Amino acid sequence: MGIRKTILTRFALVYFLLLVFVLVVIAKLVSVQQIKNDRWQQIEENLNKNTVVIAPTRGNICADDGSVLATSVPGYFVRMDLAAEGVKKVFKNQSDSLAWYLSNFFKDASKNVYRSRLNAAYNAGNRGFLITPRKIDYMELQQMKKFPILRKGRFGGGMIVEQENKRVNPLGSLALRTIGSLNKGEYEEIVGPIGYTGLERAYESYLKGQDGISYKQNLSGRWVIRTEIEPKAGMDVVTTISAKLQDIVESSLYGQLMLEQADWGTAILMEVKTGQIKAIANLGKAEGGYYEKDNYALGHRGCFEPGSSFKLVSLMAALEDGVVDTSDVVDTGNGTWATNGRIIRDTHGHGKITVKEVFELSSNIGTAKIITEHYAKNPKKYVDRVYSFGIQKPLGIEIEGEGQPYFKYPGDADWWGTTLASMAYGYDSKMTPLQILTFYNAVANNGRMVKPHLVKEIRDNGLLVKRFEPEVLNPMIVSKETIGKAQAMLQGVCEEGTGKDIQGKYFKVAGKTGTARIATSSAGYTQGMYLASFTGYFPAEDPKYSLIVTMNNPRRTIYGASAAGPAFKEISEKVFASQILSGLDEETEAGKKLPVTIGPTEHILEVADELGLKNVEGEPRTKLAQVENVDERMVLTAEEIQMGQVPDVTGMGASDAVFFLENAGLKVIMNGVGKVQKQSLKAGTSCKPGQTIYIALG
């Protein structure tokens, strides 16, 4: 009994102590929340009032070469602590002069108005009176620091400077819709400018940086700001966009839009192997011209029925399933064909033509006949083959708001008897221009579908943080045999078909025209409204870039070849001249350690004698000589022009270079002025008579 009583006593004591502890905690909580509520509220108010968040400098958005597309430039507001002791000593004598300076500087109000404002604020003891009616830049701030009273600084003159960064685009409107914009204000519990659209929003977490914190303290009537946590600047986003190519694409599209007076237009230039978007323009109509209005290239506003551009998808499905070959003959009749109560039309009758010609001539009847004849009994087989390409899924590009691709499926409530034929030539489906381009880019890339992307690196103070490598969406959309036939069909369009006018004389283009009626409501298509496009790649033999140009509701002509085609041609030729030609043979150039000059032996010796050069060695008997710098000597060696072999003409003038190259049997096309900097065919390699060589002079 004694042991049991002892144990119970101990338990009772423990419970009693726990009870006392709980009661103390409860009492303390009540005290904190109720009894000392006013005190804690005052502490909270002081912290909120005197804590200053220091905004970090937002990171830059850069082009592929590091040039800045969007950056933050500091702007300033100036306030005055009119209750500061230093201000009190001089305000009466100098406030009139300060009012004059402010009026003369901002020119928004008279001296008397400024003086009245200053006096009212001074009499009220205002410790943060805003004296700048607008944000000023750094140079203007330096001028204001010389104004009466303010020249005494923070403590003597009560000058309080508040910095607020302004986002600017140094290259103006170039790719502005893709770069994006900021939203100033409270958004999702974040206060201040944050990414609202485009890349600014997509990469907000990298660009925004980290806030700093400072506190305001009143020390003997003087406010002092103490920084506790320094702000950390945002990181830089390096895009895939080339400023030079963006300018080419945007200006070419703008010019053609002005001619066509379309509602809007978009153009996308993409690197075939990597999926890097090198230029993207989105121009919407405005009074007197066009501007970067909406993201038609990838957003829902540009998601329409693709029309004839989709014929490539349909015929590749049929080729891959083995139901037709490009040499098979299709009877397209006289230009009209009735199926399931619906009439399908071509611009004119083509009669009996091959499958390849169906594509080259963009025959709606031929394409619809091929698909309905072979898939009418099992339409799922056709749609499943289309789905196997991967085009029914969104691309998942960085920028938000991608348009959702749409394709009907057999068994759906809206699958009708005419759907299969309509879908074959680009109706009863929807795709964005970027989604269409991605498929064509896969054909150019020998079947490998890569994901388009706009950013290649994230950098922090120049140091690489993250690199975005090409992402493969589908390693092989169809067999190599089908890809080869598709490439031949696309080249045929520009050689014999609807795209003949797009083909230039300097290099071969492969692509497809697209013309589609526009449905503006559930009621159906609007009379006279069309979507015109041209999608393709260049050079056709060794594709470097893929390109799509799309125009909504062109008014001069409705067809893809004549509306969008000229812009495609202009862009491709300018890109070829500025990028491909200038970049040829870079590895060979980089490997040369000494400049080399080749020319007529007689001319070289004459120049050397005229200049009094004594360090020239060798006098070859050949008409041509090559000059090599060996140590501090110039050695002349014999140079022969051999038919069928590419000579080295780097360093030559235009006339000499043309003479050598033509004597080697080559056709010469020049770009630029001066001496030859680069040549498209590597020196010493074999060549065919009549083969074209491009030389860049500079």
C-alpha cells in the first residue's frame, strides 16, 4: 500500500506542475495578445513604417551575341526633409531661389506655385515632400544636387533620393512582343515591376534578383537609413535571337504587310539543327503602319486552320503507310470534285497528275482523293499516323499562352462524313505558325524534330549558370525514304510548282505555299478572308534555316505565293548573304596564322620594287605567284591554276579573284567590296565546271 501511495503522489505532483506550466503559458499568451496589444501594434507599425525594401537591379535580356535587348536604367525621385535642422537654418532665405530653379528645370509650373508648395510643406513639417513631378535620370539628378538648399546634401539640405529602375529596350521594337513587358503594381502578393508577358515573365525567377532590406532610424531628429541586407542583382538571360537577323525579318515582313495591308503578319526564322529561334516578328496593324502587337507566331491569336501547308503532313502519312508513291497518278479532273455532298475545288483543272505534282501544284482535289481513297474505311489509321508525328501536342515553348493544336478524331461528336477529306488539305484542324514550322523543320533536319526555343543561357555577372541544349521531340518522325521524298516534293514546289517565284538564282529553296479560308465565327467562313503563308527552308541541299511567313487577311492578293512568298524570298536572300556567306569556311580562316596574298607575279614584283621592299625572295617564272610571310621575309612561290580544283583567292582584289576562279572553271558571285575575306568552296578541293562559288569581300 505504501509503495502505491508513493507512486500516486509522484504522478499527482507531475500533473500539478504540468497544469501550472500550461496555465502560465495561457496567461502569457493572453498577456501578449490582449494586455500588451497596443505595445505590439506600435512595434509592428514602426517596423512596417521604417523598413525599406531595396529593389534589386533586374537582369538583362540579351541577343545571342550579348547585345542588350532589354535592360534596367535607373531613374530617380527627389524628396525633401523639410523638418531637418539644416533646412530650418536656410529655408527662409533660400526657398525662393529653390522655387525658381525647380520651375525653370521642370517647366511645369511657375515659380510662385513651387514656392507655395514648398512653404505649405515646410509649415506642416513634412519630412518627405516630393519635389520632382516626374522621374529624372542620372544627369538630371546631378544638376538638382546643385540647387539651393539641396546642394547641402542629405543632412544639411534634407535631400532624399529614391531610385526606381526603368525597363528600356535599346533596340527599340525589335522582337518586343517576344521579349515581353513588366507589370507595375501588386500582383500575386508581389509588389513592384515583375515580368508580365513574353520572356520577361517566363524567366522572372532569374531576372528579378533578390530584395535588400534597410531600416530608417531617427537619431536625435536626424533620419538615418541603415542597410541590413544588400540587394542581389538579377541574372542575365541570353536569348537565341540574332539582332541582325531580327532586323532583316522584321523589316522585310513590315514592307510586305504595308503592300498587302493585311490585318497582321508573323515571321519566324529557326536554326534547323538546334531549333534555336533566330528571329521572330509579330506585327499587327495600327494607324499608319504596323507594330509588335500580339504573339501571333505561337499564341492562340495566330492559331488557325493551316490550309495547304498541311498537305505535306497528309501526303507524308500516305507515303509512310505505303498506300501511294510520288510517281502514282491521280485524276484531279476539271477543277471540281463532289464527295459526301461537298464540293472540293482547285483553282483550275489539272487532269491526271502524279502525287508529286499534286503537291507541287497544291491540288486540293488530288490530296483529298488520295486520303479518302485509302483511309475512308479506317480514318483512325490516317489520324493515328498524323498523331505519330507529334504535331497534336503543344510544343511547350517557354513563353506562356501557346495556342492549342486541334485535330478532330473519328468518333468525336464533330467528326462528319466530310471531315476526312477536309482534314487532308488543312481544314477541320488548327495549328500555330510555330507548330507548322516545327514540322517542316523536322523534314529539313532529315526527320529529327527538335523543340523550338528562345533562350540558350542564363548568366550571373558573366558566369554561366545554366545552358539550354537542343531538346529532341521526335528522333525520327518517319522513315528516311519518306523524308527523302518529302524533301524532293518541297524542292519541286519551288522549281516547278506554286512556289517558282520564291526561288532565287543564288541558292535553292524548298517549301510550300499555304492558302486557307478564315472562319471568324461558329457560323462559318467569312467571304474574302484568307490566311496566306509560305513555309520552307534554305539552302535546300544543306538546310541551315527554316522559315515561315504568315499573313492574316491580305487585301491585295489572297495566295500564299504572292502574299507571303515575296517576304520569304527577301528574308532568305538577305539571311543567306549576311549569315551563311559571311560565315563560310570559318574553320579554314581561323587556322591561318599569316595573311596570304596571291596575284600576278609581275604585279607583285612591281609593287615590291615601288615600295622599296628588299626582303622579297624568289621570282617564279609562272604568271601567278603566292606570297608567304616567313619570319620577316616575303617568299614568292609558283602558283598554277588547275581546272577542276578550287584556288585560294583570299586576300586578292575582286578582279584578280574573278580571273583565277573563272580560269578554274567556276562561276563567281561576289558580295561586298575590297579584298576577298572568305570563299564558299575550300581551297584545294575538287570542283565541277560551271559550279558556283561565293566570295565575300571586305
